[in-house]
Amino acid sequence: MEVFVQQIINGVTLGSIYGLIAIGYTMVFGIIGMVNFAHGDVFMVSAFIALITFLILTAWLGISSVILALFIVLLVAMFLTSLVNWAIERTAYRPLRGSFRLAPLISAIGMSIFLSNFVQVSQGPRNKSVPPLVRGGYEIMNNGTYAVTLSYKQLIIWVVTAVLLGAFWYLVAHTSLGRAQRACEQDQKMASLLGINVDRTISITFIIGAALAAVAGTLYLMYYGVVSFSDGFVPGVKAFTAAVLGGIGSLPGALLGGLLIGLIETLWSAYFSIDYKDVAAFSILAITLIFLPQGILGRPDVEKV
């Protein structure tokens, strides 16, 4: 029982990170119908930005407060990652928006390869690590041989994810920007005729998605303490899987899919062969899409005639 509870805690933590990345996928797809396959590498770039910023703050500027350093790191990572994603949207995606459907997809894959190789060349192929940023936690259960713990860094990830999901839900549901995003999702031409700046709305959507990816990258660095140039591919694919599983285009679905993928991965690793944990996650996705093609919380497509 103790092992099960511990894996549930670990799965929710990992799923929260996947969910934050998945929101970026589902936002872009919901508005322009394009899968931004470079989003996982944007997440990886944000983790490196967080790593470099943290080292500058602690080693060069001598900031000893970890909480203050993490707060500054989070702000810097969100700003710089948003700037990177804004530049990607302006240079690689916007010129191809009216082209045939495969053109933006090919451009996204090319941008993913570019970001991965750029970080590999500039930062080196080896893993980069930082000392443990947050220590300690709570002991929830203890049977004498196995203790179930909830670490402070896991609690931070839970709280940050819940706050950001609530804030973003309010943004989409109750602000003028959210109304513009929903209008662009339904019909970009009609939204433009009604006075909505479609290009600016899409750019802001990319910026928000990058900011959430930066939060996920910072939390990932805090949780694992290590990052590599290749860390954009696997988490990116799993986050995309989470978005599809939950219902791509649905914000709660993205988080729900992330939690499910995280739980499947950790529980499979605990009770079965760890070598097949990714196979288990993708198998669940395939089974779900057979019976629910739109995902768990997605809306079925309605063809207009």
C-alpha cells in the first residue's frame, strides 16, 4: 500500500509537468489547427535558461536565498522563453499560415531540430546539473520498513500547477483576450471582420504557451536537478500525447491527460518492467482514441455543410 501511495504522489508530480507543457500544444492547435512540434524543445530551452540564470544568480551575484533565486529564475525563464517562441511564430509559422497544411508541420519539425542542435552545440552534449534546490518534506505514512513522503518540491509543483491552471482558465473564460482566442478558434476570418487582430492574438497565444513551458522547465530542473539537450523530445512527445488523450483543444483535458500519463508511467515502473513504461502510456492512448476519438474531454468535430 505504501509503495502505491508513493507512486501516486510521484505520478501526480510528473503529470503536472506534462500537463503544463500539454497546455501549450492544445492552445496552439485550438486556434490555428497546427501541432507545434517545436514546443517540447522550447520547454528544453527554458530549462537551460533557468539553469544558466540560477548559476549566474548564485555563483556570480552571490544570492544565497534559494527562494529568491528561484523566483527570479522563474521570471527570467518566462520572459526569455516567451521571446524565443514569439520569434519562432513570427519567422517560422506566420509566413506559412496560408500555405498547404503540411508546410507549418515541416517548419515546426525543422525548428525542433534547430533548437535541439543549437543547445547541443552551445551547451555541450553532456548532462548539466545543479545541486538540490529544495530539500525536506513531509512523512505521510511509515510501516517501519517503507516511508511515504511528500517532498517540498513536489508540493511546490502541485501548487504552482493548480494556480496557473486556475489563472489561465479565468484568462480564457473572462477576459477580452480569452474572447478573442475563442473567436479565432471558431472562425479566424469572421473574427478579423469583427475587428479582432488575429495575428496579435495568435502571437500572444504562443507567448502564453511558452511562459507555461518555462514554468514547467523551471520545475523540471528543480525536481530532477539535471537537464540535457535531448530532454525536449521525450517530454514533448508525452505532453502531446497527454493533450490528445485529454482532448486536444481542452485546457482541463490537457492537465487531465498529463496526470494520466504521469500516473501510468510511474505505476507501470513500480509494478512492471520499467523498459515498457512508454509502451504502456501510448497503448492507453491508442485504446482511448478507439472508443473516444476526440479524447476524454474533447468536443467532437462538427462538419459544417
